[in-house]
Amino acid sequence: MGDGLRHPLGELVALLEARGLLRSVLAGASTPPSGVVITHVTQDSRRAGPGVLFVAVSGQHADGHAFAAAAVAAGSPAIVAERAVPGVAVPQLLVPAARPALALAASWAAGHPSQRLGVVGITGTDGKTTTAHLLRGVMGACGQPAGLIGTIDVVVGGRSLGNPGRSTTPEAPELQDHLAAMVEAGDLFAIVESTSHGLAQERVAEIAYDVAVLTNISHEHLEFHRTHEAYRAAKRMLFQRLAVGPGNPEKGWGKTAVINRDDRWADEFAQAARGAGATVVTYGAEPATGADIRAVSVREDATGTAIAVETPRWQERVQLQLAGRFNVHNALAAIGVAEALKLDPERVIAGLGAVEAVPGRMQRIEAGQPFRVIVDYAHTADALAKVLDGLGSLAAAGGGGLIAVFGSAGDRDVLKRPLMGRVAGQRARLVVLTDEDPRSEDREAILEEIAAGAEAAGKRRGHDLLLIADRGDAIARATEQARPGDVVVLAGKGHERSIEMADGAIPWDEAGAAREALAALGYRGADRTRRA
């Protein structure tokens, strides 16, 4: 938690006042504000204690003000709140909005680490994680050690810390602590997957981004943002934040936006970036869009994907170990960042080629079966379409078809469910609908909503459309139905290690479930988990 330094509370009071984020200070009965020293910051009362400033945040499910007294009882010497908390005998910093105050306090306690790193933020509906891993490979090959904060993993100083909480963009205190640890470990850059939730909730508000990347925008998270316009507005905040904090002129580059020119919303994001004073670099694979960084040709084979790339500085062939045409855009995004940072092209190409399959992304499970089984995280209609389109040609080449196994998360965007059903119904020989993370919703009702889209695409229930809520049973049925040459696509869970049910999370291993299903069919060959 933080850098462990002792910070006088008066410093934070001055910072909040300078930003217009402070309404008033209520002196505590026990210790005046001038006598309070802070070492860490938290919004979680369970992490409160001596030296820990507690910030009362009102969330979707709980109001932090209700836990302020517990935080003080645990030893917190001061609190930040949107309204006065009665019966609390410590200084209270009253603010108009707790989340921006939390972000500022967290950065302050950690020593403002983002100002000592080159920070690359990656946002978009799909492709963030693969782009981040490709970029980290590029940075390493170029002698620029980079930490990573993302969906699958947190990496500091080359050491994997994992991400058991499943939150891509953590709350501001944890986020700033990771950045501070990167500085301490000698990382020069931080690659931060920046989600719409993290942006809208101002978890990243005090990060001095240097480069912002847009992968794509499609239909997702409307349960939180309510409208697609609000969703895009949250994503745009990353590019608007390029105006925050100093650039790194001593390194020879300034603030830059790297934008997918093939995306229909590209101009909207480019305008936001230019409004923040940033340089805009575009990438794309469609000739008509006229991107700065272009995929002139793409060829897929058993070794991966070969891309003929043109940039303003160089033209060269890039060989990826990753399969799937959608990874072309992910690679181009990483190249766009490399161009913004003026990295050596030869090392950039080598770094891209060295990146192996990202866990849960186009992950192939082999046990000697005469068909392919692929695990992928695709959980939006757009991502599912891209995965099925890419694997459809692979199945056709082997004389087979596609079997799609997927669901849709409960307590999340409901409008995407029939869209995903239609996408699969149009592309797969057999569609098997199952749990993803039902949470508090009726699991069968979720499947019915997806099924409506599949049936609209011509699928018939009980024939080429199966509804099997238990994910293990669904995978078993799909593999039983597979014919030689088929490709069975297990979509939506990828790397995740649990399924969230109404009464809590149950352990889950998608690749392990696939291996069990294959073993039950007699395929027990030595598993080789590979890229597709």
C-alpha cells in the first residue's frame, strides 16, 4: 500500500483546495488536522488502520459513509467524506465528490508515481489485453522495461502478481500502489488497461498518461453506462486525460493518441485527443481509411499470422505467433505506440514475433482428438463474430464446421444477448448456450434471451441449438457432437478462474474442463496447450 512514507495531512488539504475539491475541514476532537500523518489511503474500511486515510465513497451497492466509524475504530486518523459523519472524533475533509478526491489522495500518498513513468493507457471494447501483452513484448525487446496492469495479470519489475479480483482497472489506491512499485522496481513504462468503468469512476483520474490507445468500440456495458453515447463518453475520457500532467520531453516524445482508423468512432476519439493537445497516430487494415500505420496484406498459416506493414518510417513483414485476423489490429496498435515512442523497428518486429499465445485468447487444447478445441475470452457480439469468422475458415479447410459454446454475464448488458445469439447462429453448425456468470439473474432466462437471437438466425432448439446451463455439461455435449475437422469454440471465460453465481463464486478452469471432456471421450494424449 503506497510507498510507506509519512505525509502530513495538511499537504493533502492544500492539494484538494488548489484543485477546488475541498469544501471544508472539520477538526477532530482527538487530534487536530495539523497533527495527522498519513501513510496510506483506502476506500475499503477492511483495510483501514493507523496512518490509513479512509475515503467514504458512495458506490452502486454500498455507501462508504456507513463504514466510516468502523474505519476510525480500526485506527484511521482522518476521513474524507461528501457529508459530515456524526460521532467521529477525527478530522473530516468534506469534499463535493469523493471519487476525484480518492484518486488525488491515492496518487499523493504513493508519491505521484505516474509522473516518473511513461504511461500507456489502452481502452476499447475488445483487444485490450492482447494489445497490452504485445506491447509489453515490444517494450522488452527494445530495452524499455514495462510494468502491466490488466485483465489477466499485474506485472511489476518482470514479476507476475496475478489478478485474482477480475477487475481490469483496480481502484485508485491499488492502482497507484502498483505504479509506485513499478518505479521502485526499475520499470520505465507502465501499460494500463483502462476500462470504461475505471474511467467513469475516476480510478485513473490522477494518472499522467503519455500515450492513449483505442482498440475498437462495440456494444458492451450498457448495464452500467445505460446508453452507447455514455459508454463512448467514458472511453473518450482517456484521450481527454492526455492533457493531465507533464509529458516526457527528455525522452523525445510527447502526448500521443493511437487510434484504430477502421473503427466507425475513430474521428470522435481523434477530436478528443487533439482537444487535449495530443498528436494523433492512426492504424488500420482497410485501405480506404488511409491510416498512418497500415496492414498492406495479411496471410494466416500454421505458424501464425504474417502481416506486411507500412509506417511513415518503415515497411517490413511482421510475423506473429498469434492466429486470427483480429490480432492484426492488436499488433498494429502496438506498432503505433512504438512509432509514437520512436522505438527501433527491427527490435519492434522481433518483440512482436516473440509473444506467444495470451492465456485464454485463442488457446488451443489438444489431447489427440480429430477436431480442434479453442478457448477464447470473446464475450461481446463483435468479438465473437471475429473469432468465429477467423476459425470458420480453419474449420472449412479441414472439412468441418463450427460449434460455439458461450453464454452472457448476468447483471450486465442485456441488449447484447440476442446479438451474440444471432452472430453464433449465422456462423456455427451447432450453438450450445450455457452459463458465463449468471450472478443474481435467472440462469435459464439469460439463455432464453440469447436463444432468441440464434433462433432468428434459423437455429432450431433441440437440433442445432442446445440450452445447457451447467458449463461443464455444455462443454461435454459440444465435444461429444464434434466431428473430424470441426472447431469447438469455448467463448466468454478464457483465463477466468471462477463462475459467479447468485450465492457466490465457484472455481472454474475452462481449459481444464475441456481436457476433462476430451478425456471422457477417450482422448488422453499429452495435452499441448497452444495458440490456435
